[in-house]
Amino acid sequence: AEAAVTAAEARAAPAGEAWAVLRARCDENGALDAALSSSLAGGEPPQRAAELAAEAARARDVLIERLSRARGGEELARRVEGARSESEATWGLDVWLEVKSWLRQRVPAQIADEDDPLASLERLRDHLAILEARLARQEGDLRGASGDIARGIDVQLRRAKWQVERLNHHLEGISFGAIAGIRVTMHRAQRMDQILRALRDGDAQELLFQPSLPIEEALREIFARHGGGRTGGARLLDYREYLELGVEVRRQDKGDWESAAPTKLSTGEAIGVGAALMMVVLTEWERDAGLLRARPAGGSLRFLFLDEANRMSKDNLGVLFDLCKNLDLQLLIAAPEVARSEGNTTYRLVRRVGEGGQEEVIVSGRRASAPP
């Protein structure tokens, strides 16, 4: 019997030494604290080594299968699969520590740091309930009312009306040829005004803030109900869709304002009207650009370029030059009559091949003086 005991102890010595090393590493990483405490507290009899080995093998197969299906877990699944050939005394702890580190980076801490899965899921459920309550409260704060949207659009429309009035103020006194006056008109769009009224009165409230209806479909449905159109729901939030801009002119021989339609204006008149509008718009841009500056920046935004102005006569060019001088506007124009007009500098470009065979452009300028 003593010889049998001695032989059994000799055979178990390597396993005991391996267990001592493994237990020390487990103590360093805290890997067996929960398992040993629950086992001792429950008073369950210890399982045989063969049963534990079979259970570990089944758990390893499940772990490999789950990792191979998880996003980004294929490489880790291959390493776990390759660890089967290693020593049974060391592979399990190394694999578990690596898998736990992988879990901490991909799942909430309520699950990764908890040893009991049921307890971790209950903690995660409570955390999700808190997040859902916070999300519902924030959605209620952001939900608002459709009347708030209508008031925001009204503010933008009043601001646009004020800007149009400023443009018309700058257009006062501008005249050339047969054109005695120019003005910009702004009217509310009839169809879009019905949609604005529905937003203001609350008729669109139930559609706009339905949790089950995407905002794009809600805007499309509001546009179809109150605007009479099938498409264009995204236009509801753009204040420019609620107004119609136009340009009117008054002639020297007529006192009434008429629409500046292309069929009613000559080419020279159309260019003059467009140039006048461009100049006042650039003036407003420059004013807005320097509104919040401590000191004015160098240069000017008022730069106008007209290409191929072949239909403008000498008289029209003179009126345009005077207008640019009064508004401090820089004008660059390509027109045949510019060489015979006064108050400008005419540039001539000549392209030629130099002595070295390279192409060069010679620019010369001359300014016409007024006759004595």
C-alpha cells in the first residue's frame, strides 16, 4: 500500500506543480475568486477531473463558434482553436484573459466585468431603462410644436422683406436710357402660405412629430395635404420657398411699373437692369462683411465683370461708368464701344511669340480724356 501511495504521488507531482503555478497566476489576475467563493459557499461536492475536462472542452467549442460569428472575432477564434495543442494546464487561463480583454472593448462594462451572466444582464437592463427614460425626456424637449417652426419661418420672411427694402433704397435714383426706375418686389407664395398656416394653427402637429413616421415622409405628407403637391417635402423648412421675388421697371414715358420680362426689354436695357441689381447686392454683401469687423478690411467686394457686352452703346456705357463711380464699384467690361467712351481705361492685349520661342502677352492701357 505504501508503495502504491508513493507511486501515485510521483505520478501526481507534475500535475501538482502545474496547478501551483496556475493557481498563482489565477490569484494575480483574480480569475478564480468568484468561482472558489461560490463553490465553497454552496457546499457542492467537487467534480472529477474528467468531468471538468469534458465541460471545458464543450465550453471551448461554444466559445470558438461564437467568436467566429462575432464581428472582428475571427482572428481570436483561430487563436483559441490553435491553443488546443498546448498544455492543458496553461492554455485555458491565457485564452480566457485574452477573450475577456476582447470583450471589454466590445460589450458594455456591465457584462464584461461581471462574473455572473444573469446579474450582468439585470444590471444592463436597469441601465437601459435609465437611458430610455433620458432619451424620452430629451425627445420631449426637442419635439416642440409645429407653431415654433412657423414662427421661425415668419422671422426669416420678415428679415428677407427688410433686405428687399434696403435693396430698393439703393436702387432709388438709378436710371439710364428709357428706364427711369428699378425696384425689387416680394410676394408671399399662395400655395406655400397655406402650408405655413397649417403649421401655425397646429394642423400638421400630429404628422410632424409621430415617432413611427420618419421626418422625410412627414414633410412629404404635409406638402401633399396642404400644398397640393406630391413631391417637395424638404422645401417646407426653406423660407425662400414661401416667397416670390420679381423685378419691375418704370419707363420715362410711363408712370406705371411693369415686370422686367426679357421679352419687354432690349438687350442693353436687360444688361443695365442686371448690372444695377448686381451692384446693390454687392454693396449689401460688403456692408454685411464689415458689420462685425473692428476695422475695415482692405479691398472691396464690389467688383463687376461683364463679358461680351456687344449691344451696349456709348451712351449706355457712360451711364454705367457714372453709376460705378458713385457706388465705388470696380467694373471690368468687354465691349466694342468702350474704346470711344470717357471715364475708363481701355486695355489692349497682344499675343506674340518672343525671341526664345515662348509665347507672351503684352498688355497696354490708355485712358480717354474729355474733349476741351
